[in-house]
Amino acid sequence: MHDLLKKGDKYVDVKEAENVTKNLRDGRETEAHKRKTCDEQRHNDKNKPKNECTSKGYAQDRSVRQKREEVKTPTPLNIPRTKLLMEIQHMKELEWPKPMLTPSGKRNQSKYCHFHRDHGHDTEECLQLKEEIERLLRRGLLAKYVKNDKGTQRVEGLSPPRAGVINMIIGEVASGGDSNSARKRYARSSITFDEEDLIGVTHPHDDALVIVGDIANFDVKRVLVDKGSAENVLTWDAFLGLKIPQKRLKVVTTPLQGFGGATVIPEGTVELSVTLGTYPATVVIMTNFLVVKTPMAYNAIYGRPLLNAAGAVPSTYHQIMKFPTSRGIGSMRGDQHASRKCYVDSIQAKSPPSVMMLDVELPRERIKPLDMIEKIFIAKGKEFLVGTGLGSEEKDKLAKFLAGNLDVFAWNPKDIPGISPTVAQHRLGVQPGAKPVKQKKRNLAP
């Protein structure tokens, strides 16, 4: 029995050895076949023209290569990309990248990317950050960061998302585009007004051109288009409605004239984005607004600085404003109903209460009391003068009242601590942070 079991074990060992040998031989044949196939494929690819290489690897990498080539010449910015990322990091439209796929051990630990929030490369060298900035620029959200020697940025493309609506409250490329076809189309375009522009306009009329403006991604109603205004104007209430931090206001020392002949000191100036037109014929202009605290029938005024920067031509007769874009002539329609409502509000504004002036001649000599007076001593060194016509009872009541309110009266200069700033305040019109400059000596005539 023992010999029979021993022979059976030897037979099993031989079978297992044969199976192992067969598997090794099959594996070597399979590997050799794979190498032969790869060599033949590589040889065929070399003989093919470059434009016919449509292998799987080429198809997978083509979109990535094209995307990288698009950002080889990124839009020039007026600040470094690292600083720009710090300013827009809380923007809800910003899309953060996915974690890096390269193992951390193979990355350069001496470089750090604030966009990926990981080591491997510098923030300025991050290709995904450049692509994200270009995407936001095409949406018109970063127009103020575009480097432009003229000081005015124009960004054309998709209309930015609306942030809100304000009711009544009492580019990275040139206009012609960067392609030959766009420049030719821009050169052929001209601004004209014809009978079709009069459709829907009530005649006769003398209405001003009042539109719904797009300021800082807000729809602002009652915006006056005024070619006679030397400045773009924004009311204080509209400024607060745009939810812009007051720290963005820059001090202005030049007064604004023209509101009823009076002089208005602006609260400051602020740079905001203004979108003209409707998609696709839109253009975004970065321009300055003077913020004023004065009653107006309008929320804002588009003056000559904005109209000239956009090349806009308004027509009150046709109730339309037209301007050139890379996608043809853009336009914005006026609202006659809003224009007439603003006119009525302007002429029905409440005037300040009138003051009646009386011609009264006061006597030149010092006015004396009618009755005789006497002194009432309340405390040491504190006395009052009262008329002798008072009865004893009234005089006692008055003395008790005065004694209980002695702290109200100032008996010497030390008793006057000062006036509350809420009552009166003296303020110098000096720009904060201005460097003091000593005036040079002037020789006056004797």
C-alpha cells in the first residue's frame, strides 16, 4: 500500500511539472507575438505620411496638444497671474483644477502652485491657470486686468451672467477682432439709421434716450445717454445697490457742476464694467463713474467718456444707440415710457420750503429786561438773575429746579468738554495718504 501511494505522488509531480513547462512556453510565444505586432505597427507608421497618423495615441493627444497651443500666447495682463489669482480666488465662476496625477515623489518640491495648492511647479508657469484665466477673459469677467496702453479695455464675446436688477431709486482684442475675416467685416460695417429703426417709436416726441444699462453685471434701469455730459455719473443709492465696497472709491477733488447750477462734490470715482448690446453683438467697456449724493431722476448717466470709448452713436429721434463690434453693429433700444416718467419726476421734484423774510429794524442800544432783576444764589460762586416780578412760591420752585440741574450750565471753560462730532465736525478736504509738500517761498511786493 505504501509503494502504491508513493508511485501516485510521483505521477502527480510529473503532471504538474509538465503543466508549468507548457504555461511558460505559451507565455513566451505570446510575448514574442506581441513584440512582433508592435514592430510591424511601428514600421507601418513610419512609412505613413504625418497627416495620416490616426492611431489611438494620436487621437487621444490631439485635443490636449491643441488646447496647449491655444495658450502659447496668452493675453497680456497688467498684474502677475499669482496676484490675479489672489484677487479672484473667491469668484464663484472660477473653476479650481483637479489634484495632480504625478506622484509627489517625482515632483519638484522647491516649487509651489497656488492654483493646484501643491508642489511641482510655480504659479506663473501653471498651464491650467493660464487656460482658466483665458476662459474668464472670454466671458468678460476679467476685463480690467487686460494690459492696454490706452487705459480702456474692451472685451467682446459672451454676455456675463446677471448679478441682479436695480430699479428706480429716488477688450482683450481690438474692435475688429484678431482674424482677417473679422477685420474685413469690421471695415465694411458702418453705423446708419433708417426707417426700420423707427418701428415701435411713438412720434412726435422730444424724449431723451433712456435705456436699461448693464453695470457691473447688474441690470440698472433709468440710465440716461447724454452726449452733453463730460463725465459718467452714478448716484449714491445705485452705487450701494451694486454692492460695491466703499473702499474702492477714489477721492476726487474737482467739483461737478450742472445740477441746477449748483456745485456738487462727488463722493469719489470708481471703475466699473459696462456691457453694451445683446449677445452676440456685445462689447464690455471698463470706465470710471463719478458717484454723487444728489437727487436725480436717473440712476446713472452715460457720458462722453463711455460713448467715445465704445464708438457709440446715439439717436434720440430713433430712440436707439448703435456701436461697432467684431460681430457687426450692436444696438440698444430706448424706453420712451421710462424717459417720460423721468421727465415728470424731474419737474415735480419737491422744492425746499420757502423762507419768509421780514424787514425788522432792531434798536441799536442794548436790550434791557422790562422788569427789575435780582440775584438768586444756588451754590458758592453760582448765581442766577431772575425778575423781581416772580412770586415767592414761583421763585422757590425755580431755585430748586436750577439747583437740580447745575451740571447743565458752564461756569468756566473747563465745564465745556467739547462738541459731539454728530453735531458739528470740521474736516479738511485732503486725500488720505497724501505726502505733505512745502511750498516754495514767494516774494511779495512791499
